[in-house]
Amino acid sequence: MSNITINLYNFEKRRNSTLRPIDAGDVYQGELKQDFALTGLDVRFRFTNFAEVPHYNYARIESFGRYYWITEWYYESGFWRALLAVDVLASYADQIMDSVQFVTRATRSPVTKPYMIDPLAQPAGIPTREYRQIQPGDFWGAGVNTNDGLVVLGVVGADAGSVGAVTYYAMSMPVFSSLLNTMLSSPDWLNISTSEISQGLQKAVINPCQYIVYCRWFPIYSYDFVNNGGTLGGGEIVNSINLGWWSFALANIARKLDTAGSGWMRVARSFQVPKHPEGTGNNLFYQLSPYTSYTLEFPPFGVFEIDTTEFLGKTIMGVEVSFSVLTGDATLKVAAGADNNIDFGKSLLVYEGQIGVQLPIAQVAGNINNFKQALAAGTITGLDAVLQEVK
Amino acid sequence: MSRHLDLLTGAQEAIGNAVTDQASALLDRVRGTVNTFTQAALPTAVAALGQLHYSGSSGNFQSATEPITLYAKFFSGYRVQDINESGYPVYTRERLFSCRGGYVLVDMPHIEIDGALLLELQVIEDFLKGGCYIE
């Protein structure tokens, strides 16, 4: 047996901790067995009160430079024997703390990755829901329950500034209604003498709606469009439209869209993005799927699932619709931004569709006669070529 | 006998060739006529197709009455373990001293300590790999 100085402690610590006692504890002389391993000792103590069970659970042997767990006490022939197992975490705490490791998880770390999904936090429970809305009138400028919308009429008529063979006019609904009323209430505007063709026959023969080849309603504020033009400007304010061989005075002004660009419009608004109520601090990843999901419903384009990563660090969502009132062709762009700064060049969603409502006019017409005549003309031309060869 | 046969066969061949030639010529003329007809007729008909247009349709205003809506759905996160016993994701190389005061989990730990025994190093690495407290 060899004697050794041992500091004994009644010490509370976790098994997998580098924690060490800060005081000296109770100092004793112990007797080591002749044969021992440094990591596992068998020490005999000669306590004054041998009848009292030792309450120590931890030890330090300075000469070995190590801390030990006391794993068992034995009473043997008037002595208390302790089995000691080295506590490597406490013994080498300084070196461990000084080492650089690849840390995957930590409670206290200056490096936080709050957006990194934590697999130990499972989505559970009944979901809560929030929504943000923009009323159609607030987005487009006009609602269906008012006469504020814009009617765009494409008519065939004499006009040097037309787009193709059709001249487009943008007007308010009352102006459009007044125009139809004038056209269809009396054939006087035809200026055909009743001595040549009776009024009844004029009505039967001439259908003014045949000159209207495009008629579409848009939910945008007609006053602004007619007076100020579309997003790119252009077009001129007129008081009459040319329809077939005739000219019609309008009840109020309209805008003649003499270039494709003059029918261009851009409308944009933004939402505040609802955020996960627990998605703060180190739990910012709650703002991501599967803890959070976003769905955008944008009639008439459809319903879209939004990638939650697009809203990280963003507070608002912008929606922009660019469209032409000459065709109804529209492009929807959705982008995320912060502080009312939205860059639609970095859109998270770009989708094409059609907006505007086709208004029924007096006829749904396809001038199939032209097609039949064309086919007949082609047949005659072909036969004529054959006959020429026969001759 | 064989000479007569040859003559007869030759005559058959001559007659057959004449019929074939006439049929072929007729087919050529038909084909040419169709070509001529098609080439002359098609451009006229195709050009006239441009005149074909439709106007007017029935639309509906339903989509213009619907609000534009952003829906959000939130699930609470249920933590399998207490944060003090499991920590947050870090995934970074760093000095363990900076994690002092809490739980730490290390991937592929490697440590060198002057004077430490091999067994002790293995145990330390096992602790780091399984999660321990730097205190």
C-alpha cells in the first residue's frame, strides 16, 4: 500500500459535464492498492467514525492531475474502500474547451443559425391561420358593382391610326351604353333616305354590331385611364368613333388607343406577410415549411403555393399585374420585400393569364362567308390553271 | 418450238410495256394537274383566311369580385427535448470555450491532449460525439 492525498467532495454534477468543484473539499490520506490503473483506483480510507457511511461521491488527486468519480464504497475489515473512475471531462476541461470542433448543436453559441430547421422540433397540434386581403376594387381601381370600370371597344372603321384593321377605344361604361343605345334605337345615323330603303329594311339589312370585333370590360378606373392614359401614356382623347362607314358622336370623351403601348397598364399593391407567432429569436425557422405555409389566391390567375423561404427576412409581398387592354394578355408577378421596397425584377412567381371580361354584344359572329368565298376563289383559280394547261 | 415461244413471249412483253407506258403517262398528267390546282388554289384560300375573325363572347365577372388573398397556416413546434439538453443547430467549427455554459454536440470530434491516455482521449471523443456540457 502507498499513501496518497485525496480531496473528497460531495459534489453535484452531470455525468457528461466538464464541471469541476471550485473548493478544496475534504482532504484525506488514502492508501492505494499496490497494483492500480491510473483511470481506475481502489483506495482505502481510515475514517474516524467508521460506522458512518461516507457521503463523498467525487475526488481529486492532485498528484495524478485527475478528477475521479467515486463509483462504490466498500466496508472491509474496519476500513472504507472507494472505487474511483477517472472523470475525463473534468480532468481535461481546459484542453477540451480550448479545442476547435465541428459543433452541430449547442445551447449557447455565438454562432446561431436561427433559420436552420431543427429536426428536434416537430410541427404538431392544430394549426392557426391568418390571412391578408386586398379587395378587388382596391387593387384594380374599380369594382363590378359600380360603373367605374373601363370598356375597350375594337371597331372596324376608317382610321389611319388604327392598330391593324381595328381601332380601339377606351371608354367608361355609361359612354359605352349610350353608344349602343344610339346605334340600336334608330337607323337615322345611317343617313340613308327612306325613299331609297325603308327604315324597316335598313334595320333588317344593316347590323352595326358587325363592325365591333372586340369588346372587353376591365376593372380599372375608367376616369383615370380615359383622361390620363395607360401606364405608358399615348393615345388621344376623342369625342367620336369611326364605325364602318360612319362616325358616331359619343356621350362623353373616350381615349383612342392608337399604339399597342397606349393600351398597356401596370397595377401593383403589397401585403403585410403574416408571420409565425413563435418564429422569433433562435426559432426563426418556424417561419419555414413545415411549420408555416403560404397560399396566394389571385383571381383569375389561380391559387399558388408560395415557397416560405422567399419570405425570410421579408415583411411584405408585392403583387404586380401588367396587361394590355387591347388583348387582355396579362402577366402576374409576385415578389417579396422589406420596408416597402419591392423589386419585381426578383420575382418569386411569374405567371401569365388573361384578365378582362368579354362583354357580349348583339351577335357572336364569325364571318364564315369570307372563308367560304376564299375557298371558292381558290377552287376557281386552281381550275383555271388546270384549264390553261389543257389548252 | 422454242423459237416460237421466244417470239410469243417477246410479243407479250412488247404489248405489256406499251400498256404500262400509257398508264404511267396518264398518272403523270393526273399528278401534274393536282399539283397545278393545289399550287394555284392554296395561296388564294390561305390569304383569304386572314379575313376570318370572330367577335363577341360571354364573359363573367366572378373573378373580378373575389379578393386577392394571402393565406398563412402555422403549426407550433413541439420540441422532442428541452432546449437546454439538446441545444440549437449550429453546424460550425468553433472553439468549445465559446459554447461554455451549456450543452454541446460535436460531429467527428478530434482532440489531442498532452499527457492524456489513449483510453481517456477515446472517452472524451465519445462524450463530445454523444453530447456533453461545457461548464
